[in-house]
Amino acid sequence: MLCVNSRRQGLIVSLTRFVQFGLVPEEIRRKYDANVLIDCTLMAHTVPGKPVVKAFRKGITAYEQAGYPEEYKLHHQGGAIGYAGRDYKVNFQTEEIVRENQAFAWNPSITGSKSEDTMIATSAGPVLLSKPVLFPELTMEAGGFRFTRPDILEL
């Protein structure tokens, strides 16, 4: 697992990538795919003008639907990002409203797996800033949006 926080002109972008030496074990594949879908669900529901807790709740529902209802409790789920690693981390008590063109880095995790990229919330939908450069691509749909995400790189 490679976790990177990068700063350019003061602004931070966060991302996580996975490399597997050999074939990806089936259990890790299931967890990784579930994580990416949860992450896409969080991003799809991060909508300007809406409470960010609505996206968070959609993510929790996605954990349940994927068969991992308690995993969200083991690690923070991410939140708004900008001049700090997280301007705030979202939880059930978060009252902030998503702003147009606000950056977010969600990072759902299931033990042994994690998904994280940085996005901009726009009225036209999420725009990913961190793309799967050098990594294979995984395409998923969530919340009416199609996402191209990094897959696990097998070496």
C-alpha cells in the first residue's frame, strides 16, 4: 500500500495505490473492489450545496451493502482537503455543507485494503484530480457517475 500526500502551491492532494507481488489473492480482490465502490459512492454523493454528512451516510450504506458493516469504524473516512491533510474529517456529527469546487479526499478502508483519491465537488459531478497513472484502470459506476479508478498493480 502506497499512501501519498503531495503539496503543490500550498494545496494538498492525497491518494493511495496498491502493488501486489504475484497474483492478487481473491479475498484482497473482493475487499479492494468493495472499497473502490464505497469510495465512488462517497464521491458521487459529495454534491455542492448539500450537507457532507449525506455523502458520509451513503458511504456507510455502501459498506453495509458490500457485507462489511463495521469496517468504517476502524479508520476515518476522509473529508475536505486543501491546505491540510484534511480540513475536517467527516463523521455523523459533521455539519458542513459541500461548496462548489471544494476538494475532498475520501478514504474508505476494509482491513487489508483502502481506496483514496482526491476529487473536486462540482455541480456537474465529481472531478478526480489524482488519476491512475502507471496503474491499471478499474471502471465503476456509482450514484449515476462512471469512475475510472486505479486497480491493483500486479508485478
